[in-house]
Amino acid sequence: MEDKCDPSTLSNYEFVVATTLHLDIDVSFSTKKLSTITQTSFTVKQPVEKILLDTENVKVSKVEVDVDDTDLFKEATFEMLPDTKYIGQALSIEVPKSSLPLKAGQKVVVRIHCETTEGASGLQWMEKEETVGKQQPYMFTQCQSRFCRSLFPCQDTPGVKFTYTANVTVDQGLAVVMSAIIDGEGEKTKDGRMRYSFTQSQAIPAYLFAIAVGNLAKKDLGPRCAVWTEPEVLDAAAYEFAEVENILKIAESICGHYEWKRYDFLVLPMTFPFGGMENPNMTFLSPTLLAGDRSLVTVLAHEIQHSWTGNLVTTVSWEHFWLNEGWTRFVEDKIKAVMVKDEVYRKFLLVKAQKHLNDSLVEFEDLKKPELTALVPNLTNRDPEDAFSGVPYEKGCMLLTYVENLVGGPEEFAPYIKNYVQTFKNTPINSKAWVEHLISYFPGKAEVLKAQNWDNIFNSPGKSVLDIDMSNPYNDKCKAVSKKWIEASSVESYDQIIAEYPDLQTWSVDMKVEILETLKESGIKFPQDKFDKLSEHFGLTETSNIELRTPWIRIGLHSELKCVVDPALDLVKVCGRMKFLRPVYRALYEWEESRQVAIDTFLKMQPFMNPISANWVAIDLKLKSEKS
């Protein structure tokens, strides 16, 4: 475990580090561009003559520099350095010679005039016809992992945190939200447009910068929580997430005071590629969570938990991403256990974590990139996006569960969680610093902790090397039902299973998904009558719960049943969330009879898809070579 710089940034943040940022952003739907003037304050750490910032497909027209806060900006010479294969290109800014040499502790302010281009990977533009209400166009960003550099030049690394303010100008009739707190209600500009102002007073890394613009409405769900979305979806979203304040309080009981003042969230259009993105003060959520019965509300626990692990305590680089996601998964399971009032439920969730991890291992094996299954992968000369998978989530969660057991169990570990957050909040952290803090916090367990093979834990590819007891009654029940469905071979036996488990539809979504995933992984092919009875038992034909529909569709496609082709196509046409989109497209591709319709559908939908989703689906359908 060596201390080293972030290999996924081209910025020279070891020499100068951003501390504050102000943005004036003009949003143009007619040109599909953000025109931005950024003003960033840097503190010099080491003598330097040039400032290097990350960019990707950003057009820069002018750069000005002010040294020592004189408010006398001088136009600076700048150039775009050669494009890299993986992480964009650096903007090199020369500090005026009259201000050299810069010394440690000096302040430098850089003002940049720039605009986005068609290749902005962190932006998605939608015509009004693509929205639910079809009243106004829509735009949203997704900056994790390295996509903020496609919006404006910045130090695009989780190892640098800065506060920011912003003024955003849009056409009338459009609302704006950001990963910040809005100041007032906006004001009209001289040309009849609207300008909104925002402040983020907590320091955040660039990947947590976020903005969305559209026909948005708001509904309060508590004293510090509100949901935003299109008016047509607002009531459904408010109903689905009515428990948000309660989940936030549970998280506070585990991690300490919530320091971000408000927890608002935005339910995005279906093209959003993830289940959620933990943007501070404005979590972005997928509409796939709107099941109508609050059965998927616990997904919100993960995004809420990021307010502490990820947003307050942040990984120093994407190589140590498990410190964001592993910690968040670990505490997320604790929150869920409190919600169901059963600590044993955490063990069942670990079984699901193991399966998620196994899926990621298989995917990397197919890509011939097993080295990316290490908990701390080497990302030198690699796109950090290559390593995004279930590995940091699930291996990280398992590591923390193992350590919790090692030091005496949940009660002994509980105070440590709060101490960890308080110790490292606002400070980027790597795995070595975490281990050192862990050992110092548990002096009575220092020897057993030091005796762990940390190098193997962090750097070994493949399955987790840790032994964790995952036995639990929830998993036993799921195994029993799965076994019966696998072995059943007649209509009478199908009906007998249904009669034996008449309450199955009342089981948790996690349990039902576990059964369906087990049936899919068994590799057996269901004849039509058996598939129909399975659908009846789980209520799959009628459900709008995408967590259940996805494995059901995959079982049907593997069984070469034509009845699921249309439901599969319906899903991929509207869903941008990669958790569901990619497995269904892959299942369509694997069956020769549905392969071409999958390709044709993708090519038709590609112009309307999020760039991140479209890139990965193109790889899944063999339309694009694997990332090298």
C-alpha cells in the first residue's frame, strides 16, 4: 500500500490545489451547450510555473490569472496538451512571468471562459418529447467518475475538495437544481430569461458537481427533505419516498450528525444510467425505483449513507474507491436491518453481495481483465471507468464485516464508525490511512489487526479472501423455494409449490430477487407451462417492479421463450439504468433468435441514450471493441 498521486487526473494538484470555485453558467437548449465562466482560487503547495487542469472535449476561449488576490487579472497563455487515450487532455496555463516564482502559500485565481461540445460525456440533453410531460426539454449531468472535466476545466480528482457558488441562466419556464443549496427563488434577466444562484459551503470533489434543468416541481417530505421531479411524476415520487426523513435519522444514529443542512433529491428521466448518484443536497435517483408499493425505497438508504461515507470522507483516488462504496454498502445494510427490525437480515444481504461480486468477477474474466477485481486496482494508464463494478461495493462491505467481527462485533464497532467519520471528514483518504486508524482505535486488538495480510486483502484479484459466516434463515427459505422450482417437472408439482408458499408475494423484494437470480444461475430452461406458473407465483406478469422483471425476463430469454421478447424490448427502450439495461441486452444477444432485434433496437435508441450507458451496451452487443 504505497502513497501515490491519483493516476486518473492530468492536473498538477500536488503543486497547486483548488479551494473555491465560482461558476457563471448559461444553459442553451438550442445549441445544446453550457457556456461557462469559471473562477477558481488555488493555493500554491510547491513552487510552480504552470497550472494543469483536466479537460475532455471542452472548448476554451480565454484564460486570465490573478496572483495574490489583487483583483488585477492578466490574460494568460494557455494550450491544450496532447489527448490521452484514457482520461482526456490537460489544459496548461502559464502563470505570468511577472508573478514568478510562485511560492508555497500564495493564492492564485484563474478565470476560464469555456463551453461544452457535442462530445461532453458528462451531459445528457433531452428533447421535450422524450420527457414524461413533454412540456420542456431536459438536461442533467453525471460527473462520477471523471466526467466533470467534460463540463469545464478542473482538478477532476476525488483527492481535491473545494466549495462552490454558481449563477445559472436558463430560459423562462425551466427550473434548475444543483448539488448545492439554492439562494432565493431566482431573478429575471434583462433579456427575459431566469437566473438562479446556488451555494455549496461544504468542500466537495469535482465528481459531486451536478446540475439538472427542466420542467421540475418540488414537494416537501419533512423539515429538511424534499423531492423534485417532473410535475407528472411528483405525487408518485412523494408517495414512494415518504420514509426519507426516517432513513436519514437512522443513518445519523449510526454515523453522527448530518452536516449538509438539507437532503433533497431529484427523480430523473428513465435515461439516467444509475440507481442513484449521491450529489450533495440533491441526490439524483432513477425512476426505476418508483415501484408503486415502496418496495424499493431502501435503495435510498445507500445514497443517504453516502452523505457520510463518500461525500464527507472521500477516497483519495479511484483506486481506493472501496472506501466510498464498501463503507456505504456496509452501513446501508445496517440501516436496512434497523428498518426490518432484524440484525440477522444483514447476513442475508451479504449472501446477495457475494452473488453481485461473483457476477463482476465473471464479467472481468470475460473481458480478460482479472486484475481489475482487486479491491485496490492499479489504474495507471487506465480509464477509471474500466474498474467500476460490484467489486469495491461488495468486497469492501465484506472486509468491513470481517473487521467488525474481528474486533468483537457490531456493538464494539459502532463507536468506531462515528470516530472514523469525524477523524477523516473533509479529508481524502487511502487504504493505508484507514488501516493505521483502525489499529490505533482498537489497541486491544492491535496485534490481531496487524497480523492480517493486508497486501493480500487489498491487492489479490478474484473472490474475497476473507471467511465470513453468512448462514441465515432468510437465505435458507430462498434456497428451499429455488430448489423446488428447479426440480419441479409437472403442472401438479408447480401448483403444489404455489400452495406450499401462498404468502411468497409478501416476502421482501430482496428475497424474491434472490430466488429468481438463483433460478437464472441454475442454467435450466423453463418450458412454457412452468414459466407461466412461476410468473403466477411471483406476480411477475403484472408487476412494475423492475428488480423482479429483469431476472424474470432473463430466465425467459435463456429458456428461448418468445413471450418475453416484447417485455425485454419494452424495458431496454425506456430504461437507461445499467443494472437492468445491460443484462437484458446481453440476454437478448445470447439467444440467436433475438440477437438482431436487440442490435436494431439499440441502434435506433442510441441517439437518445445516456453516453455512459450507450458506450457499455455497444460493447455488450459486440458493436464496439472492448476497452483496452
